[in-house]
Amino acid sequence: MSEFVADAVSESTEQLYDSIHEWLSGQYFGGELNYYAGVGVVVLATLVVAAMAHLIAKLVLVGIIRRIVNRTRTKWDDFLVERRFFTRIAHLVPAIIIYFSTEFFPASWWTPVERFALAYMVLIATFVIISFLNALIDIYGTLEIARSNPIKGFVQGAKLFVYIVGGIFLVSALLGQDPWGLVAGIGAVTAVLLLVFKDSILGLVASIQIITNDLVHFGDWVEMPQYGVDGDVIDITLTTIKIQNFDNTITTVPTYAIISESFKNWRGMQESRGRRIKRSIRIDMSSIQFLT
């Protein structure tokens, strides 16, 4: 049944090319025109329609969304616009048009055009998810809980996972193979991947332990003499922790070093709003007398 439908579509496509060929050759080329000129016209028309659709989606749809966002009082939609979430969604429109216009191309072009369109959609979908995760970090950063429970390391781990999965589906779309078959093939190079992403994996595990055990917050005064660190925490990511020392220099420490090595956190002293200071005072014994 599918072969019958494919033959019918192919025949209608050939008729379309013939009609375009006859019309162009009769109107502009005096009856002399190569057959592939009709194919070129169809391809060019498809690209023009896809480009116009993308322009409309970007200017009209995204423009309307931005106007609505500017009138709302919430901040989460502003972060989505700043992270180009809706702009990247607009890139899906030309890919969808090209994908569904495949039947207008020669039959030998169907497979590569479909693979290219699918790969482009996977690529755009990956960037859309990344934009959403970036906006999620910004939205979470406005909450009070973000100071004590940072999630930037978790989100970066999720972004790494999205990139890996997106890369697998992108390659599978280009090659026309089952993505799960590619995943099974990746098992042979698992050791290499673990070596390449060693710091990311250690950082992800360390981030979980940091939040679970409530070890470090933004703004904490920490001291790690082995790294020459004595200052405030200004950023916590998947792989590094940035600390601004009291001389305004910035030191980066691996995230897993917080778990594997000892450090001093002065948060307790800051929260108590006091500090015990011990100093030696010299007193002349002969100056000590009984009070009246």
C-alpha cells in the first residue's frame, strides 16, 4: 500500500514538474528549458516560503508575545524572552514546512531532505530546551530559597544530558538509524566518556551532597588554606566554585573539593551576629588591690 502511495505521489510530482517546465519554457525561454529548471523552481519556491514563514513567525508571533510579556507583572516570562526561548521556537516553522514539502521534490531527494529537516528540528528543539533551562536558573535566582539551595549545578548537569541526548538524536536523524541502536553502540566507548566528563560527574555528585548537607551558600565566608582561599562565595556551578577573596581576587575551586577536602565556613559566626575574640592582657600584679 505504501509503495502504491509513493508511486502516486511521485507521478503527481513529475506532472507538476512537467507543467512548470512547459509554462516557463513557453513564457520566457522560447520552448527551450531544461527539465531540472522546474525542479529548481520548486526548490527555490519552497525555500522562499520557508524563509517567509520564519520571518512571519519571528516578527509577528514573537513580537506579539513580547508585547504581552511587557504588560504582565510576572518576571518568569521576561526571563524566557531574554533567553530567546520564543525566538528559537520560531526556527521550527521553516523546518516543518521543508519536511512536509518533501513530496514536491524528486523521489531521489525525499530521504536526504527528510533527514535534514528532522536533524534541524532536533537541533532547534535542543536549543529550545537549553533556553528554558537557562530561564529556569534566572527564575529560581529571584527566590529567597536560591541563596541557601543553589540549583545551578543541577541545571548544568541537565543541560549536559540534553546536549548528549540531542546529539544522539541528531546523528540518528542524519543517518536514518534507530537512536537506541546508537546508544547501544556508545556502550563501547563508555570508559572514554567517563574520562572526558569526569569533572562534570564529580561536580554533579558534589552538588547533590552540598545541597543535601547544607555545606555552602552564596555569600558564605569560607577559608581553604590549601588553595589560598579566604573570602566570600560568589558562584556555584557544576564544576567550579568561585570565591572572591578579601583582596578582591577571585579563586576557582573544583566543586568536588568541598566534599573531598576540609574547609572552614564562617556562616555560623555571621548568623550569630557576634564573634569571640581571645587576646592576652598583661597586668601588673602590684596594681591589684581590694576594692572598698
